[in-house]
Amino acid sequence: MTLELLDVVILQRDLPAHGLAAGDLGTVVERYDDGSAEVEFVCASGRTQALVELAVSDLREVGDEDLLAVRQVERVA
């Protein structure tokens, strides 16, 4: 998988320190030479929940079979 800026991606694993769970949607906001990317995860209101550098293996592309859902999260400091 090649990450491009502004790609919408799906998190493959839980990141409890950031209040994130596998299946959360994020947006690639920066790409790095080693293939990793900075991904922003936002709440439905637009508030940033987390901005995390992740490896490509932590992410997958959005597919036609993916259904969006909403869950409540705790704010993370």
C-alpha cells in the first residue's frame, strides 16, 4: 500500500494511549521517506482526537465493503 497525502485510511490495531481502536478512520497528513505516515484521527465534531506517526502495516485502505459507524471516545491529554 502506498500512502498519499489526504488518503483516508483505516487503523488496523488498537492504540489505547491515543483513544483509538482498530477500525477508526484517519487521514494521512504527512508522509515520510521510511514509508511511515502521520495520520490524523478526528471526532465527528471535527476535534482532533490524535495525530500519530504510523507504519504502513498499521493501516489499510478503505474498501467498498466498509461500513462507517460512530462510537464515543474519552478525550486524551
